[in-house]
Amino acid sequence: MKLVLSRKGFDSGSGGCLSPYDHDSGHYIWFPIPEKVNSYSNQIRYTDILVKNEYLCNLKGSNLSEVYKSFKGKDQVKLRKNEYASIDDPNLFTHFDPMLGKPPWLVENKNFIIGKGFGQFNAAPHLENHNVKDGSIFLFFGGFQSTSNKIVSGHYIYGWLKIKKRIETYMECKEIIEPYNLEHHPHITEAAFKRNQKNYIFLPDQWLFEDLNIPGCGYFITLNDDLLLSCSKESNKATWKLPIFFYKNLTQVHQKTWQIEQEKFCTVKTGIGQEFVTHLSKKGEEWVRELFLKNQNNIYRHKIHAESGEKEMDFQDYLMQKHILKKGERQLKSVSVQQYFNRLESMRRHGIYNEEDLIDDILVRKIQEHYKDWKTYLKTVEHYINYKTINQ
């Protein structure tokens, strides 16, 4: 099996900037790269991708076009060297890939369904040469810049996909479009297969780690230092600090720049490649597992009602919108939403809260005995019970 660090989203070469994030809360919005090639894009524009209102502090906008213009103060995006276009150009489309399910910043839009699958054509031969197939793991990373301090930026891992199957022909695609909701995926068209000698679609497995309840693909809710690849957030983000098992064992980097830092880490300068591949050794598997253990409460879980197929608002969505849903409720900041979510997960993990629908004396006593700031945890349970009532 192989581990692939896969670069996706805006950068200096495509888009012309980094994607935005709030370095205090860790919330982020990922910008898919722009293109004018209809055979890949399925004609999804930046205005079609709806985002949660004021999801990031200091940025306004109800779709990716408006958020980009709020972030950069202009409408021009870079297509390639010395070529630019307006982000509102009707002939400009988004290459939304990978699709890892609904991202945490997205608003449901029946005109643009986010399925589950990752496509590749430029680097498909590279992935094939390095035997990236069933069981291999992609960790998707991108460049992100702080919305409040332009000096702060870095390469962060924001999502993942464990490969269940690699699709290689359009005939196979026809069978997986509906079950994986890939009708809007840029690599799924017949023209995309005709245009390229190799056009692969990687489908996710059901689980990455079943015992940890980590699905086969998805997004982290927030970016944090455990997900940071860059050595520094204030300079030279393209130099990475990695566990020692990566040493001289990663493709597409500047191989002569490897250096050992202490006994457990090494550094390397990265190139312009997209897919950085290494053998998934036992130590590598342990590192990936540890990464998800540290972020077990940082997994975005978008729930679906099994019977009706209708989307269900998750707890964090409810907290972000409760001031709209209920009169008299104050609007919460994103950092407060994350704190409430973390408190709920802590109470579940310690067996203190077990999905009760009422707060009784026994539950109050358990919370008081375990937490010094017990009132905030009690408030968390109140919010969660209200959330469950609305969904019912």
C-alpha cells in the first residue's frame, strides 16, 4: 500500500493565491482550481457553490465567488502563467476535485451535488507507476492563508480518501455515478476519458479506521498544528517537517534537500508536483492512525436520514444557525461552536452523557463531579437536546 500527500486547491500557479482560513478557530474554506475546459468541468461555476454566511471571520459572501472577492478585494483569478480571468466569467468553471462528501462550509444546493470520489489524469501515470491502488491512502493538503494576518500561511492536510477501487474507463463510470453521487464530478464525463490516455477515478472505502469510526473519506472541521506540513507558518511554507520514516522516501520533492532534525523528524523542500508518494510502512500506518486519533473530534460528519434520504442539520450547523432558528438566541462565534462540540464529545467519551433527552439530577451530578466549569457543559447538553428536538 502507498501513502500519497496530494496537493489540491488554489496555489500560486492555479488561482494565484491560497485558500482562506481563520488561524484562531482553524475554520477554513477550500477553493477548487479554475479552468475553461468544458470536458472536465461539467459547467459548475463559483457562484453555484453556496457557502455558510460569514463562516470565516472578516469574509462575506453567500457563494465562493463572493467569498473570494471579499478575501482578495478583486475578481481576477490566475488560470496559468500570464493568463487571468474574472471569477464571474460565464466561461470559467471550477474543478471541484477531490469530492469527499459535503464540506463543513458548504450549503446544500440541489444544482450542485458533492459526491465521493477523486479523479486524476495529469499525474495518473505517476500514481500507476508507484502502484497506488486499492488500500492506498490519499491525504489531501492545500495552501491556506490567514484572513486576519496575511503573513500567516501554510500547507495543511484538510481531507483524506482510502481507495476501495480505481475506475479506468467511462463504461465503469456509468455504474458508479449514482451510488457515489458523482454526476457533477469534473472527471466523470465521456469527453474527459476521450481527451486523456489515462483518466482515473478513485472511489473511497467505507472505513479508514472502523474501530475509530473514521469514514473512508472526508474533511477535517478545522486546521490545526497536527495537520500542518510546513515547518513554519510565517515563512517558506514549501519546506516540510515530516516524521523520520519519510526520509529520502517521498517522490516529487527536491531530493538533495533532505535533512534530519533531531531523531524523530526530517525536513525537505517540496517541488511543484501534485502527488507525493511514499510506501506505507508499519511506522507510516502508525503515524496516520495517530493523526486521526488526535483529530477524532475534528471529523466533519454530515448526517443523512437513511429512510427519506433527506439531509440532516448536524450539531455544529445548528449552533451556527440557532440565532436564526430561535428568537432571542445570540449568534455564536465559530470558536464557541467548536468549544461546544468539543465539550459534547468529551462527555460522550467519558460516558457522562449518553444521548439523554432530559437533564435530571443524576446527569447534573455527573457533570459537576467531572468538570470544574460544569455550567458550560450543562449548557452544551441543553443546546444538544434542543438540536435533537428540531431535527425530530
